[in-house]
Amino acid sequence: MTNEEIQRTMEFIIKHQESFSERMEVLSESHAKSEGRITRLEGAFVNLYSTVSKLADTAAKHEKALATLTESQAHTDERSNNLIDVVERLISEGRNGGPDRKKRRK
């Protein structure tokens, strides 16, 4: 190899090294930006997970409360039905202040 060929080869290598260095710098900056985005995404995910967990806890509490209310409503319905039965029986037996009551006064 001649001196001139060696010089051209060295220049070629130096140009490619400079280009490689420039690309590495761009990639490094891009990587730093990506790291920032990933960090923000991690924070958002933690907040989202916490919110979903709280919602699940709240839903479980509401489910228990709804079961209690349903049971209470069934008990209230039963008592209302019993009262309706008593009132209907009293009405059908003539104890509602109708003619049978007046007959007893006489």
C-alpha cells in the first residue's frame, strides 16, 4: 500500500468514526428522552393502579351494602305484606267502622 492509499484509508475511517460518533450522540439524546417518558409512564401507571385498587375496594363495599339493603328490603316487604294481610282481614270481617260496628252499639 502506498502512502496515498494509507492516507485515503485513514481519512475514510476517520469520516466514518465521526459519523458514528454523531449518530451515537443523537441516539444518546433520544435514549435520555425515552427514559424520561418511561419514568412518567411508570408514575402514571402507579397512579392508575392505585386508583383502580381504590375503585375495587369501593365496589366491594358497595356490594356488601347492597346485599344488606336487599336483605333489609326483603324483611320490610315481609312485614308490609303481613300488615296488609291484617288490614284486609279486618276489612273483610267488617271491623272497619262499617255496619257491624253500629249494630253492636244499639
